[in-house]
Amino acid sequence: MIGFGIPHGMELLIVLAVVLLLFGHRLPGMARSLGSGITEFKRGLKDGSSKKDGDDSSNADSSNADSSKADSDSSGSR
């Protein structure tokens, strides 16, 4: 009886050899683009978190300034 499933041993080596022969010239380029994509993703995460931290403090300062301005405007109209 022939069983179909995950190839083991020699079958796996033959399949890997065929895949390497068919796609061997593309693998270095794919690995390079994957690495640059991961690097760009990490850089984006780092830039986003630093901008977010910086924006929180600047927004708090501007909101405090806006509320003090609103308080002075409302007290002047009484």
C-alpha cells in the first residue's frame, strides 16, 4: 500500500534538490528583499514609537495652553 503524506528521508532530499534547481537563482534576491523589508518595518516601528512619545508631550503642552487661553477668555466675558 502506498501512503501519501509528508516525505521522509531520501524523498525529502530529492524534493529539496528539485526545488533548489528550479528556484536557486531567485533565492538570494528573495532573501535580500525579505531582509530589507524586515529592516524597514523595524525602522518604521522605532520611528513611530518615538514620534508618538514626542507627540504626547507636545500635545499635552498645547492642550494646557489652549485650556488656559479658554479660561482667560471665559473669565473676561463675565
